[in-house]
Amino acid sequence: MTSPPAARPASLMAREAAEAPERVARQLVAHAEVCRTLGARLRARPPSLVATCARGSSDHAATYAKYLIETVTGTAVASMAPSIASVYRRPLRLRDALYLAISQSGRSPDLVASAEAARRAGALVVALVNDEASPLAGAADVLLPLLAGPERSVAATKSFIAALAALAHLVAAWTEDAELMAGLQRLPDWLAAARLTDWRAAEAPLAAADDLLVIGRGLGLGVAQEAALKLKETAALHAEAFSAAELRHGPLAILRPDLPVLAFVQDDPTAPGLLGLIELLRAKGATVWVAAAAGAGPGILPLPASMPPALAPLAMIQSFYPLANAVALARGFDPDRPDHLSKVTETH
């Protein structure tokens, strides 16, 4: 076990992120029966398609859902554009689909309109939302409350981790995957360990950066997207997330020696390709920080060992949030009150 990082100013963002292990533990208990029932329903009538609908951090949770559901169940997952229902007002053919609507507030009109349209079209609508009294919760057939508790910082942290945990629980119950279900029982402890990992070595370099590439692949892509967003909104750092595979299809051309890279690597079949890309980036002069459970030394940001790859992204982002908080403060920003943003974003 690594020693806790030195104390830093206690922003709401930092305090709320630190609550995630306890909130996830409560959620796993509270969701046990609804996930069992929903899992049995999905086995009895397998969905023809899984559709996700979300924005911002919740859409990054949907990226995680896509890779988790496709790799574990073999069911295709597609991201729905909320504007199809709210702006274009076009019905979609969604009969026998599973429709996952993910939101912290549950109050964005376009997400509510999309969930209502999906339900009318014959989809089974499941809402993963932190506000159980929200319109989105009321528009769903099944509610999986995130149970993250009040989140006052504009930057979502514990609610994002809670969304990933709820998605993993849903998939484990659907497939009756014993290994994934056993891993979920240990998840709160892994998250608590991840919260104490020391990523301070990356703090000063990222605080001094003008730009940043964030890469991941497969199950780790959603947390790469989330990390880039958090650095944009809390630290005003221009960070862009890419799939490690997509980086080779054009974006690699922007690489320069002073451009830092943050990579998220889980121990699954994507790891060899990711590690090969990291070596290529380093050979070209880039400074690469690697979040990985295996290995040690310069550039390695440690994670708890022995986690199932399906759950490793939750530990990755739990370890990342204190770094994002520290980078924001070092750059002179208040991570709780990003410029031009509010806690509830109401898009139409």
C-alpha cells in the first residue's frame, strides 16, 4: 500500500471524489434486487440492441458501457443523439431494444425527451440517475439510482464512478458472470486503495502544460475521455482524448517533444498494442505518464493490483481525480466553479 499523498486544499471536488468508495458500497447493496430482476428479464428476452443516451461525463460512462456490454454479452451498443428526439423530432425504431439513459441531474430536456421517445418506440428504458425525483427518472421503465449523494461541485466525480459501478452491476446480473460479481464485492476496497495512490509526480508537468493527449482503448477509453474533460473544465488545460488505435489514424501527426501524454492501460487484450504505442511515443520524444497496475518506475502512475479488467477503469478514474484537483489548484483555478459552467446543463 502506498502512503497517502500530502494534504492539499480540500475542494468540494476532492472531498466528493473521496466519498466514492463508500457510495459504491451502499449502491451495490441497494441495487442487488433490482439488478437481479432486470438481469432475469434481459436473459428471458434478450435485447436486439442496447442504445445509450447521455451527455458530458455521463456519455463517457456510456462509452464504458459500450465496451463492457459488447465484450461480455456480444450485444451491439449504439450511442443515440438526443437531438433526434428533441430537435429533429424523428422517431427511431427501437422495439425490443434496451435503452440506457445516464445522467447526474436527470433534468436536461433533450435526455428526457429521448427517453420518452424510446419508451414510446418499444424500448425498455433504464435510467441511471443521481436525482431520483428528476424527470428522467420518471420517464424510465426501470430506475437504477446512482445513490452518490448530493454533488455540489460542478465537476462530477463520485456520480461518474457510481454510474460505472451501476453499469458493471447491471451487466454482471444480466450475464450471471460470477467473476465480475465477485469483483464488484471487492470494488469498494479497491476504490479506497486507488484513492490513496500517489500520482504527484505528474502534477507539476501537467500544471505547466499547454496541451495534453489522453489515450486509452476499449474498456479504458471512457475514463480517458473523462480525464480529458475534467482537465479542460477544472484546470483550463487543453486536453484531448483519443483511442490508442485512432491516434495512429491521423492525430499522431500533432505529436511534438513538449506534448505530454497520459495513458490508461488495463490488463486485457488491448494492453500490448497500447504499450507498443507508448514506446513509439517515447521514442519520438514525448513524455508519457502511464496509469497501470503492472510495472513501476519513471512515468508509471500506480493502480491497485489484481483487479479484473472490467473494473480497472473505476480505479483509474478514482486515482485520477486527486491529480486533476491538484493540477487545477496549481494553475490558479477553483475546481469547484469552472468558468461558464453550471451543475445542471439543460440542453434542448
